[in-house]
Amino acid sequence: MNNSSTPKAALDAGKTLSPGSRERRSPDARQPAIFSLAHGMRSNQDKKNDLATRVAWMYYVAKQTQQDIATALDLSRQTVNRLIALASDRGLVIVRFNHPLGECVDLAERLCKRFSLSFCEIAPLEPEFSGSPLESIATVGAAVLERYLADPKLAVLATGAGRTLRAVIDGAAEIRLPNLKVISITGSVASDGSFSRYNAGLRAADLTGGKHFLLPVPLVAESPEAKERWCAHELYHRVQTLYGQSDVALIGIGPIAAKCPMVEDGFITRQEAEDLVSLGAVSDLLGWPLDRNGKLVSSAVAKRVTSMPLPTLASRPVIAFAGGEERVQAILAALRGHWISGLVTDQQTARRLLIL
């Protein structure tokens, strides 16, 4: 989120604020924010709201019993019950969580400042969490997407691909936007000719009833010459033109390793992935391999990637949805390269990003 522009009124948990104008680089700050950035000392009331929100999250999202929550937080079961009721009574819980958890607020603010982000949302995780944060990121990310879709000025939505982004779109509520143009900015055809199930554009078009503009190319062409032929196609240039009109691009970020999604989905071979790692690649951004500093890795694979060029990508607001230990270095590379302007991640990943 844009720390500097968040109105004070957005801190009133559970209130619906009237929509208004906004900058194109972040969701409408006047819509209820998942985690708004507060300033100053936190009162005892704020801390109690924090605890009530965490308890409600564990109960409604993590599906823990009240006894399990009481044990995890060293509270009585009666206290847990009262906190769940408090969260509901004060509007901290509606369908989404509208009240900031203290650490998530701080982490988002620090990430915005360190990496010059215009927007950041942090999905809270229960204490001692282990496993994939995908569900938590998808829950928060779906609310971010819904705020964009609620903007009547939204005309062109650009999308990448990937598991996390697909989960975000799957978690969002349907809304009829027949005039919306949804464009895919990355190829989704594997080396064997099959189409990736993680293409987010088609799902977003289904969600909104909008028109989908597919990038009809393989993610990684068989040769540099084949890439030139694919990218010379009229449909490719049409998508590029639409991207210049897009309001925001929503993308995922993947790691590069012997068993990374690029390999699992058939876009490159295991040997090609290992070669990229040996050249210093740690991040996959729309198929483009990046090193730990966010620089494009010159390689045989990079010469064949057909996705939107990174400088073109960064010319529009770009929100990335990613998290988990295996993606920390990949996310950090995208941040250091300043290829993204916003980030939705989880609490543990945010901590790691700030200490590296």
C-alpha cells in the first residue's frame, strides 16, 4: 500500500468508505484496506484489537478450535471465545480482515521504504506456522484484486501466470465487467505444445466476463529465430499495444532451481535450469531469469523468452503475489531490480526479505 497516501479514515476498522479517485499505482486507498499503515504509539485498545484479529484469523481462516487457539496463545478458552465475539462486534471481521496486525503493518511499511514500493500487503500467519503460505497470500491477494475490479475506471487488466496468482483469482468474488479487457503478458505454451493450467488471464476473464487477449506463443521458443517469428505475429503486437493502456499488471514470481515451476510445467528442461543456476540465476519473472541483484542473466534461455520485455513490464504499475521460503531470493531479486511496484506476501517471507 502507499504509505504516504493512506487516509486516516481508512484506519477505522470495519467501516466502508465511499469510493473516489486514486493513483494508478495502487488499489484505491479509500476502499477498506486489509492492512493500513498506522503511525504513532499503539494504545492498549489497539493491542486488544490486534489480539482479537489474530484469534479470529486462527479460528475462521486457519480453522483451529478455540481450545487449540487457547493453547497456542496461552489464553483461557473463555478469553478466546470473548475475543472472537469482540472481533465481530467491532467490525474487525466481516468477510475479509480489516484490522491491521501490528507486525504486519510494520513489515509493510519497512518494505515500502526499503524498496521504494508504492503498495504492500502482508498476510498474517499463525504463531509457529510451517508449510506453504499460499492460502493466506491468496486470501489477502483476492481482496486486493477485488478493490481493483471495483474501480469503475479499470479498463485493461494485465496478468502473468503461476500457482499463487491463479489462487488469488480463484479466491476473488465474481463481478460482471463485460467491457474489461484482460491481457496475458506471458506465453503459456510448453515445449511439447500443451497449454499451462496456471494461465491467470483466462481465469480472470471468466471471473469478470471480460474479453481475454491471449499471448499466443510458447513461453520459451525453441530457438532465437523461432522467437523472432512468434514475436512478429500481429496478435503479439496487439497485446503489446494493449499493455501500454493497462491500469495494472498482476504477476507471480518463481524461483529457478532443478525442480522449479518452469521445469515442472515443461517450459525448460532440468539441465537448462541447472545451467541458469550456474550462471547465477535465482528468479523467474515472466520467464526472464534474474540474478540476485535483479539483473537479467544472459543465457541461451533468455535469448528465447517471448514474454513482455522487462523494461516494458516496469513501465506500468506491477503488483507481484509471492511468498514462501523457496521464493525469498526470487522475490528479493525482483525488488532489487525495481521490476515491481507493489508486493503481496506473507509475514514470514516479509521478515526474511528485510534481513537479507
